[in-house]
Amino acid sequence: MAYNEFLADRIRNVLRDKKVFYYDKKMMGGLTFMVDEKMCVGIVKENLMVRIDPEIQELALSKNGCKEMDFTGKPMKGFVFVEPEGIDMDDELEYWIDLALEYNPRAKSSKKTK
């Protein structure tokens, strides 16, 4: 198992409860949840990956379990990882998903290849 399937089910439940249209896509060795054709949240091993407004990244990093997303070896602006202790409770997971959903309309889409 490359990613936490229980966490994937929890994310699906939150997105369904919020009536968000999404699809999941395997990428980066984990699972990403796409909203409006953009990465919104995902899972890499046991960590939640969250795409947030870069303007609030420093504040986000002060939250329990949150750390820089350094998947490529250097921190990625606008992306954070949240370790399991930061999303143990459903309201904690919902907090992070809400941040990602709030930013999603302003997030840039990746360029599509034809």
C-alpha cells in the first residue's frame, strides 16, 4: 500500500458531504483528489498533502503536524504535508480540506498536454 486507504475514504466522505465534485488520481506515489481539474488534497504514504494559499503557508506550518512539502527535495510553495497526528480527528481533517477548497478556485491549473 503506497498510501493510507483509510485516510482516502475519510477524504472521500468529507468531499461527498460537502457536495464537491472530484475525482481521484494516482500520482506522486500516492493518491491525489482533483477538484476543477486541479490538485486539491492528496495522500503520500500516511501524510495528507494540502494545496493552500501560499499567503497563509507560514500560519499553516504552525499547526499541529503540519510541515513543508519537500517532495522534490526543496519546499514547494503553496503545498504542505500534515502528519497523522494533525488529522486524527474528523474536524482536523475537515479544517485542512476546507483550506484547500477555499484556495482551489484561485489555484493555477497545470498545463495539459495534447
